[in-house]
Amino acid sequence: MSRPHMAVPAPFGAAGSDPLRAALDSAFAAVVTYGEDYPALLREIRSACQEYPRT
């Protein structure tokens, strides 16, 4: 399966009505698209989440 094509569901996932599900669906599509370099993406996501803690 083509990795770039795995990114196609991300915008649809982000537009979902459940924010948590939308975030997870988008993150999953991004991880699959990144391929074997996915740990770098997850570090970036983790860093961004720490910058904006839940209030």
C-alpha cells in the first residue's frame, strides 16, 4: 500500500465530531504515512501536547 495514500483519511478523521477520536485517527494516518521514521513524529506530537497542557 502506498504510504502517501495512507494520509488521505487524516482530514476526514480530523473533521469528526468526537475530538479525541478525530485526533487519534489523524495521528494514526500520520504515523502510517511517516513509515519507519514514525518515532520522530511521535516525539513531535508529544512535544506539542506538552506545550499546550489540558486545562
